[in-house]
Amino acid sequence: MLRLFPILFLLFAASASAKQLVLVQGYLAKSNSWQEAGISQQLVRHGWVYTGEFHYNSHGAQLLHPPGYAKSTQKPVNRFYQVTLPTEASIQNQAYFLTAYLEKIRRAYPQQPIILVGHSAGGIVARYVMVRNPELNIHQLITIASPHLGTDTAEFGKLMGESPLALIAPMMGAGTLNRSQPLYRDLLPEMPHRFLFWLNRQPHPEAEYISIVRDQWSPSGGDLIVPQESQYLEKVQALKGRAYSFIVPGGHTLSANDGRILLDLIHERVLKAI
């Protein structure tokens, strides 16, 4: 028994050090937007195991493994997941699905850190889930070009939805204008009686909060969807003094450079925090 103890200790330590990474896409993006940007491939090259894509049906949260996924990989390794979300829906609606996915991961790996990475509105969905479900014990949130203080783009979308254009939008292939009205309202610039004003003043659970911010002065022209000032997590009222940001060049969309930054943040910072 004494000889067995070191082996059990090593197995437990390996299990506890393995991490679960969940990639949350932004508005109108598909679950594979991370692959299209080359981020998933970088994770795989650095030893992360793509475990599959979560979707939701009448049986609840389901995990669809990729072709060739072997059950033999069920050992303490770093894993990452993609998720299916109704990205045109409200933040609360999207959060319902993401919460179900995270609960399934937490049940399967109760001792392992969960890291959320959210792009654009996906970062708001992930943060809302953390605020409403602190028992999930999320260890780190990384947001990329997320409108934490809101965006005038949502204001424009809301106004268009209230105009006569909303009547003909479906006939012009722009039905998302009407379907996205609840989301636009959730992402309006922060002020009293709006969703982000409420969210930004709620107690946020203990975790590491990092935002990747697009530089508005970058050669690419910066982010034309979300103002740079809105992307800083440390500007969220409840996170002042608790969050930090990295300013990088680029537009609003995901890029391969985001993958390199994520790997640096996860391997160099998360390991120190855990």
C-alpha cells in the first residue's frame, strides 16, 4: 500500500493539472470559427486534444466527438471544446446552452480547471454564465474584442430593427436584423436600466480575467465593430483592480495571432495562478 501511494499521488496531480478549454464564438459565427482562424490547429500542435463540439437537443447537452477520436485518449490531458450556440439570441438565451455544456464538463472533470475563451459577444455570454453560476468554479476568462461596455453597432442594429427596413429585411436575406433584436438590446452602450450596466455591477467570482483588445491605431484599421475602450475588462465596474488586458493589432475577427496569444496566456499565466 505504501508503494502504491506515490503512484496514486502522481495520477491525482496529473489529473488536477490538466485543463479544460471552452471556445465560445461571437455573433453570427459558427462553432468552427476557431478552426477557420487557425486557432484550433495551433492548440493541437501544442498538445491540446480536441475533444469535440457541444450541441443541445431534446436529451440535453450532447458532446459530439470528432472523427477518429479514440476513447484511449481519456486520460489526464489538456482538452478543448467548441460549442453550438444560437448566436442571434439574447445573452441569457445563449447562456442557458453554455451553462449546460459547462455543467457536463464539470461533472466529468470535477478537479480540473475550466478556461473560457469568448470572442466578441461570446465573451459577454461567458462572463454572464460565470456571474450567474459561480459554483462552476471557472478558473480563467479570456475575452477577445468583446463589448464589455457596449457598442454603438448594437444601437444601430436596434434602430434599424425599429425602422420600416425591418419589414423588408427578410425579403432581402437580412432576417438576422429582426432575429437579433434581443441581442442588440443586451449589447447597447452601458447606462442605467440596460443589461450591461446591471451585469458590470454584479459580484464576479474569483478567477483570472484577461481581455485581448484590438489596437485602434493598428495598420489594419482596428476594430470597426467594438470600440477599443469597450474591450477592457478592467473598465468593468466589478472588475476594477482585478483584470488586465493585452493590446494587439487586428480587426474584429479572429486571427491566427489570437491563437499564439492564447497559448502564451494559458501556459505562462494560468499555470502560475493554479
